[in-house]
Amino acid sequence: MISGGAFDEIWGQGGPGAARPEFAALARWLHETPHAEFDRRLEAAEVTFRQLGITFAVYGDVDAGERIIPFDIVPRVFTAPEWDRLSEGLIQRVEAINAFLTDIYGAQEIVKAGVLPPELIFQNPQFRPEIAGIRPPHDVWAHICGIDCVRTGPDEFFVLEDNARTPSGVSYMLENREAMIRLCPELFREFRVAAVDSYPDMLLATMRSVAPRGAGQSPVCVVLTPGHYNSAYYEHSFLADSMGVELVEAADLLVDDDIVWMRTIGGRVKVDVIYRRIDDDYLDPLVFKPDSLLGVPGLIAAYRAGNVAIINAPGNGIADDKAIYSYMPEIVRFYSGQDAKLPNVQTFRCREPDALRYVLDHLDELVVKLVDGSGGYGMLVGPTASKAEIEAFRTALMAAPERYIAQPTLALSTVPTVTAQGLAPRHVDFRPFVLTGSDGVKVVPGGLTRVALKEGSLVVNSSQGGGTKDSFVLMRDASRQQSQSQSQSQGTGK
Amino acid sequence: MMLSRTASSLYWLGRYVERADFAARLVEATIRLDALSPRPAGEAAWHSALRVTYSDDAFAASNVGFTASPVARFLTVDTSNPGSIAACLDMARNNAKAVRTALTRDAWTAINRAWLIFNGRGRPASRMEPLALVEAVKAETRGFEGAIHWMMRNQATWFIRLGAAIERADNTARLLDVKYHLLLPEGETVYGVVDRDQWTTLLQTVSAVTAYRWLYDEGLKPHLVIDLLTTRFELPRSLAGCVEETVEVLTLLGKRTGLQGEADRMARARLSAMQRTRSHDVIVSGLHQYLTAFIRENELLHMAIAKQFRFG
């Protein structure tokens, strides 16, 4: 549908044949590697992923059992200047998200200043009045953010969605890189690719940096998972494993006298920092859903008492809500005094009558999303939807317009991808991971590129049949020359 | 300190891998016994294989005769039978998955590969010949044991080994007890051809044919097979070997965790009893009674372990 005229990450606007100058070597590799060789390597990757059990479960799809997310071998590549610009924008955005959360659960200046309509906050199911007044250790809320970005042209990067609750995908970022190093070592000789494998160390340092002040020299950090039937369980175990911390389930924890303990074979051990991979609703039945068996009774009281850090902070959902998203440029300006370096995708808030009228008139051109939907569910992609689907959405929209936003279908950039018919452009998006500790905000040089495997499709979610690619961030030429001359001088010294 | 849930899952991982491996060996042995036996002793062999895994009632409910093909299927690929290889590997993998962080990549991959034999796309297991299938399962469980051997010598490995030792003791006792259930066909004599085949098969099931030749300079004698599988410490799968392994692992765990108690006392008492046991006395006073008591004692030890390490 759109791939025809879209900007391609490698070919630019020119189409296959004339690559962007930085990618001449990659273009050569694409031209010279036989199709059968790509197929062979992809098969090898699939066998490895399956043996490692890098799988996800699709909810409501009992027959499918565990699936592996399709992996594509052609990487998406960022040049160093592209990456620098993107990181600046990401850091600014995540700082604003953090300032926003501190404010909204505290002084609420942004509402008083009239920048945000109060009902958008206070009637939002993602706003947790239970949390108001709590200050998380070191005032950090959004420790781990996955900011979904798309690109439509050489300099046109947009933020599609902020994820400040439990963003997934980091294990794919790391495993895809491992696969690429094994399958395509020649690419790493050609390019100086920034390493991503420092991520677990950075995450652990982030966790330790936000430990409550009473935690002592080596705070006990854990990853909290709903259990091994969860769709992202592989990632949970992967993270705990690569950080060398315990992977706990709620039943392994108990709260006594506002202190969180884990049950070990030797008795109780105090827990200082919890990277939770379960939603607010299931964290603590005494505060949120009382009927939930997943939670840890008393956890929020321990948190309120300042005895434990919870990552990401409970209540973060208000910051990545799709209705709030549309105000992100104003939020960035309010807290930083600067314009957002990374723009939003144009967004129609259906709660506003004018916007709703426009959306209803242009349903066949727009992507309409549920404000609280995720993973490609509750979504209308106008240009590819049937008449019946559009009419069903129209009815739903009119019944509860405040539950929806709409965005134009962007000409997402493409990356050449291995298909049955050879290499062909497929649309991609990109999720970089941004870490915030008590010592500031960092971006890992890499991320998760998701690719829509169907021709023309813009839907990249793994639950909707999307795949992934490795994402190379190239280091500056200077460092390349330097390291080359280093290896040369080592060579002559022998 | 290790999470209690982690300890429990590692222990059960050890048990289920061992159980799957044993089930594979049992099927292999039964195929051999069936092939060597004059009819209808073959059926008796399959019947006894079901008894060893406590699944004869469940199988009988299916109203199929005790012939090779359906019983082999029931013991290998049938996930409705909790004692089948497929079901054991399913449980082993579930436990491994719950404690992935305590396992090395190699150990996890080994378990996952074993599981994939039955759960790969297209389910090749259902089309594989039973012998090829049990060979594949045995190879993967050996791979797992190898991977365990190269894990850090810490609680994680010891809990797996503890589970394996407890399970193995149970399996060997039940295997020996088969001879009690496996009646000789009418007209056959004790020490006759069939009887001999049955004892040889027992040895093969626990990979002890060569061990037998090394330890005894006589040809195959039932009382010596019993001696080997009960009181000989040299054989890792003998009752004595398993009892000793249990004490060793519990001691290692106690040193590292400071947790010692009822389980250690029971295991040590069992070991010293085993050191005093003479197989001749066992046979004279009744092998079946001895084995029944051993299996019960093993269950009590299991419960003491669970309590000591706060499982569950």
C-alpha cells in the first residue's frame, strides 16, 4: 500500500541500486549474498531461537502455543549523527516524562497552569490517586522507557508512542545481536557497530542507583514476573539472568512491618529494589485489584514508607497514556522550557468535537487507536480496513469518543527484508530503550527494530505477525580509524 | 540465599529428567524382553513395564490389550499418562523454565531440546519408532547431565542432583520389584532361558551389564544381579549408590547453606543401614518386602527434604 514511495533506510529515496552513501558497503553485501545463503542463515537463526526457547505466547491463541518472533537478517542501520540527534530527543523526552510524573502526583503545577485539561488527568483510569503524595526514592519514576519511533524521511523522526510502564523487547535487542554476530560476522568487519551487550550492566547500575537510602552498600535487586506462562517470560528470565539477580514471583515475596522480604531456603531476605514486570493493577491487592492473586499484599505501603524502590514506579501509566501523548510537545515545553527535539505524530484527540468530526469524515485514511489499547489490539488501520470494519469502528467511536485517538497513516520508512521473492522493502518502526537512574538519563546505542512482514502492512506488533531485525548504531569514523590504526600498530609490533 | 521456590523447582527438575530417562530405558528394555520372549511372555513384559511406572490401571482403563504398540505409545508420547516420557519432559521443562535464571544456557537448552523431540512442529515423536525415540531421549538427558556437570558447584546443581538421586533410588527399587510381578510363563523354570533374559534386561536397563562382568566372575546369577542393584556402592544406579549420593549432596548443601536437619539425619541413618545390608539376607527375608519398605522410606526422605528447604 505505502511501501512504493516510502523512504528506505538503505536505498534512501532512490530505490535499489543507488544506496545512501554511508551504506555502499551494506548495499554491496545485499547484492552479492545469494538468496539461498540468506535463507540458510535465517533457518539457522530460527533453529537457535527455538532451542534457546526465545518464545512468546499469544494470548487467546491456545493452539499456537509458544511462537518465536520471526527474525530478519538485514539490519537496520543508524549513522552516528542520526543516532546523536535521536538520543538527544529521547533524553529530553524522558526527562520531561519524569518531571511530569513528579508533578502530577505532587504539586500538579501543569494542571494549575492550564496546560493540560484537569479531567484528562483526574478522570483518566491510568491516574492512580492511591499513589499521589508518594515520592519514589531519588524522585525517579520512569526508570526504563521504550519510546517507539518511526521515520518518514532523511531527517523526519517522530515519536509514535511512549512506553513508561513495562516496555518489552530488550531481550530481542540482545539476542538479535548475538544471532547477527554468529550469522553475519562479515558485517561487523565492515562496520564499527556500537555494542549493546552492556545493557544488563547498565540496568543493574540503574536499579542500584535508585535503591532506598537505607539499603546499604549492595542493595538486593530482583525482577518480579507474573510467572512462566506470561507472554514476556523469556525476557523476564533473560534480564534476571544477565544481571545475576533473583527472578521472583509475587508468592516469593511478603511484606512485614513495611519491609519487603523474599522467601528463601534459609528464611527471609530483605529486598530493596524491584523491577516489576506486572501491571499496577496486580501489584498489591490491598491497594489495587482486591481479587488479584498475583500481587504482594502490603507492597505499596512498603513503597510509601520508602523501604523499597519499584521500577517502573506505580502510576506511570498516566505518562504513556495515548491521550496524554498528544500533549507531549506541551509537556516537554512546560518542564524544559524548550521545544521538543523529537516531534509527535500528528494526533487527533477524538474527545474534542472538531477532531472527532474530522476523524469520522476520514476514517479510511487514518489509524484509530484505543487510548488504553496495546499490542495492536483495538486498532483500525483505515486504508486497509474493510467497509464493515470501518462502520463498526464508527459506531464505537461515536459511543465513546474519549476512548480514541487517530493519526494519519505515515509513510513509515522501509528496510530491505528477506521474503520468498527475494529482498523487498518492508515497513519498520524502532524502540530504543532509555534508562533513568539517580545519576541521569542514558540511551543504549541500539534498540528493537520491528518489521511488518506483510507487503505494504504498517502493523509491526509481534502479536499481529510482525518480525524483528537487529539495529546497528554505527560509531563515528574517527573511532573506526583509531581502532584500525591501533590494530595495525599491534600487527606490526608482533 | 536461594528462593525456596527455585530450590523446589530445581529438585523437581532433577526428578523429572531422571524419570523421563528411566521411562526411556524401561521402554527400551521392554522391547528387548518382548522380542526375546516366547509368546505370550511379551505381553507380560509390557504389563510389567506399566506396573513399574504405576500406570497399569490408567492403561487398563483404555481397554486396549497389553500389546507392544499401544503400550509403547502410552509410555512414550501419550501426555495423558503422567508417567510417559513426553509428560515427564513437559514437567521437567516447566520446572526448568520457572528457574531458568538458576541454570546455564547449556543446561536449559538441553532440556528444551529433549522437550522439542515431542513438541517440535509436526510432532515428529508420534511418527518415530519407539527405539529411535528412546535413543533420542536418552541422548538428550545425557546432554543435560553433562551440562549440569559443568555448572557451578553450588546449590543449583546440588538441588538438581538431590532430586535425581531420590528419583533414581525409587526407580531402581521399582525396577527390581518387577521381577516379583513378572511371572514366568507356565512351563518355564527358574534360571531357565526366559528368567535369564529377564535378569539381563534389568541389567541393561540400568547400563550395568559390563559392571556385572567386572564385579562378578560367575555367569549371570539372579542373586548377584540383586546384589549389584541393591548393595554395591560402585554402581551409581544401585540403591546403595543412590543412598550415598543423597547423603553427599545433602552434606554439600548443608555446608553451603547452613541448613541441616531431619533430612540429613534420615539420609545418614539410611546410609549406615545400607552399609550393613547383605543382599543374601535381603533375598532370604523377602526382596519384595525389602523394596516396598525402601520405596516408602524414600518417600519419607523426600518429605523431610521438602520441609527442610521450605519447598512449597
